[in-house]
Amino acid sequence: QVYANQDATLEIRVRSASGAWHWLRVFARPDWSPALQRVVRLHGGFQDITTYKRREIEKTALLEVARDIAGMLDLEAMLSRVHRRVAQVLPCDVVATFRWEESSNAFRAVAEHGVPAELRQDMMQLRMARGTFGGRTRRGQPVVINDVTEQSWLSPELCARFRIAALIAVPLLVRNRHFGTLVAYSMVPNRFD
């Protein structure tokens, strides 16, 4: 319902033509015509609040992830919740956890979120060598790739097959032991920070 000369404010999330997500605060003030008994025009504008909103979302998500990790014993359920939260915060399309597997001497996908149904089986069979990403994750360093065409760690065939446009890989460490890697990627160009 619209009230005469009362400001209205709304926060919305929109995706730009480049594929990047933005948060906008939209505000408007209606001009009410008593004679016509209706709104005759709106005055307003918008403000980009992406940075503010991202910090707010990240803080909330980190608290929720900590609560999920501390409060759940079921690894599969915990990873499912963490993956959903990571996908929301970054934002990205796919999140997967790869765990070190001695028998294959590689990191194997153990859980995923957002992989298209026709690629799910392929993702779960995917293996990553210990030296993937130039050994950076092994040394405890995150990897940020905002344009997969400008990197040499992942093959163009792999990126095309899984529709990877931009990617983040974060080492999972316990007492400085690299036991896994969390990988998040977008299927459209994205700027991860």
C-alpha cells in the first residue's frame, strides 16, 4: 500500500550484464494526488550497497559455518550446509570438497553443491594431483583465478567440460597438514577477491 509522500526503501540483488552480482538500495517517494486518489509520480533513486552487504553476509555466514562445523558429526550433512553457505557468500555456482586419498595418491571429490545433474557423476570421479595449482594449496595458500583462460593449472578441456569461468581453491588444513581443498567456481565471469 502506498501512502502520500511516505518514503519506501527496498534492498534487492541484481545481476549485471557481465554476470556480476550487485546489491542495490532502492528508495522512492510517491506523490499522491488527493483529487485523483492515486499516486501520480515517483521520485527516487538507488545506491549500490554491494560492499556493505557482502561484509554483512560474510560475517553472518562465517558464524553459521563455525556453528555447523562445531555442531555436526555427520560429515556429509556438514559439508552440504557449508557448501550452500559458501555458494551464497561468494557468490558462485558450484562448491566442491576434495579430500586426500592415499590409495589413488590424489585429491578426490567427496561432496559438491550446485553441479548440474548431468555432470555430477563426472565431478565425483574427478581427481586432482597434489601439485595442482602449482603446489600453492599444498603450501597453505589460496588460489584465485578470475579468468580461467589466463592460467595454466587447469586444462581448457576440464574448464569447458565443467563450465568453469572463474575459480577459488582454498586448502583445508589441520595442524598444518593439507588434507583437502575446497573449490568454488562460477560458470560465468566473476571477480573473486
